[in-house]
Amino acid sequence: INKIGVLTSGGDAPGMNAAIRAVVRGCAFQEIECVGIYRGYQGLIENDFEELNARSVRNIISRGGTFLKSARSKEFQTIEGRKKAYQNLKNADIDALVVIGGDGTFTGALIFNDEHDFPIIGIPATIDNDINGTDFTIGYDTALNTVVEAIDKIRDTASSHNRLFLVEVMGRDAGDIALNSGIGAGAEEILIPEEDRGIERLVESLKKSRKSGKTSSIIVVAEGDKSGKNIFELAEYIEGHLEDYEIRVSVLGHIQRGGSPSCYDRVLASKLGIGAVDALINGERTIMVGIHHQKVVSIPLDIAIKNGAKYDKNLRRVADITSV
Ligand code: F6P
């Protein structure tokens, strides 16, 4: 391996910059050239490359987002687009790629590798934490802290006005953010995409907690929850079935994706960035570097994207017991 290309793709996540920095400096340490590819796979198709050295990544460890920019490339989903990408890599003498992103990024990498047999290593970075084979993805810890801080603030106003708040958090397919931030912020109810406990149970539980003396409540709702209603319809439904509870909705949105990465995410990103360069040098291909019990591990990319509807059932139990 003489020259590595690095890109970030899909939804950005805090800590992506720290991961790029570690890849670039890992390359410098191993005396491998490193090329930054802007705007993910789209930049690969459009030849948007820049040589990076150890100094190119100064002062970025603390910055959210990704300085290489990110995109969800439609063109890379076509055979022609991927052919162009391959040609550009060949022309630039790049002989391996490190892709930083989530399941969409890894799926693209797998197809590309199938067609062109190109060495690729994935680094999991998404606030959703929905990648198989790694205990945590880069950005997840920061997003959780952002969400908990926001819900703490919402609780102040909820309790001052004796209101019930529905707070929507990100997670189209994964409830990790909702479940963990919900427990961390002491939410009364948490709705996640992986399970459908029914809207009637929700209303009954809220009635019960009202009777037990609660004057305000927080319901954390993951974007992709299974109630079959959007958060505003859900609020209306609950209002129609609960007496004298004023309801408000707060959609946290993209603030969850921004901000300076937590120390945990910076360290994780640094470990995985170095791990990716090491993996390439050791001849590993088409794998993701993940973290398991604090150690960097290698997971085949096709296994990494098979997250399914898994969630920690013990966390659900903890949430139910502590929110009474
Ligand atoms: O994949 C990360 C994520 O934040 C999801 O939780 C969310 O559904 C999605 O990205 C939103 O992405 P965008 O607004 O960039 O389309």
C-alpha cells in the first residue's frame, strides 16, 4: 500500500474530523501518502481530491461535522458512476480506500468492492449507533449528550407549567438514541422503532403516573417509532385521551448531529482511524474496524451492515422500572 484515499459519506457525525485526522496521521507515521476525497462518493466520481499531510489536519479534532464534507451520492448507486470512481482512483494511483460513515456508506463500499475488487476499510461513524459488530459508532456519545442536555432543559419548562412533552429524537431505524437518552434524562416513556407496545398501553401508563402524583412528563419518541402516527398526531391522540394535561411537542432535529465531539468520541475516532491504517497494512480487506470491550476489532463489512431490529432489552426494563 503506497497511497490511501479517505472520505466521509452519509449523515455527518461528531468525531468524523477526529477520524480523518487519525487516518492522515496514521498514514504519515507509516510513510504512506494520503489523499482526502471531498463530498464522499460524489467527490470520488468528480475527482475532488486533495493530498493531505499531518499539517492538513491540524486543529480539527475538536470540530464537529466533517471538513471533507459529506454527501449521499445518487450517481454512485449506478454502475457508470462507480466505474468513473474506479477510474479516478486508478488515475490518482490510490490503492486503498478508508470510508467513514454508516450502513449506506458500507453498502456502497461492498458493491464497489464486488465490481472492482478494490481494498476498502470502513470506520463506523453515525449518531444512530446502528452498526453491527461495534459496541459504539463515532458520534453517538456526543449526540446522546446533546439530547440529554436538551431534554433537561425541556424538563425545566415542562415541570414549571405542569405539561407533558413529546420530544422527537433521531433514529429512523434504531432506538439507541431514544432509549439511552430517555433513561439518562429520566423520561416517563420511550418509543423506539424496534418494538410496538401499542398506543393504548402508552395512554394507560400516562394516566397511571398522573394518578400517582406526576404533574409533568416527558415522552421520548424516536423518529421511526412504530405508533403509526407522526409526533404531532401522537400528541393529538394523547390529548384526546388524557384529561387536563397540556401537551407540547419538541422536535430536536439536526442539532443532534452537530457540535464539538465528546472526549469519548475523539478517542474512539483516533483509535479506529489508526486501526484502519493498521488493518490495510496487515493485508485486511473489505472489513470495518470497530470497538469491542475497548479493543479495536475487524468485522466483515457485510456483517457490519446487518444490524436488524436489535436493542438492549435490559435497557427497556431499566427504563420501565426507573420511570415509575
Ligand atoms: O443516519 C443518521 C440520521 O441522523 C438519522 O437518524 C436520520 O433519520 C437521518 O440521518 C436524517 O438525515 P438527513 O437529514 O441528512 O437526510
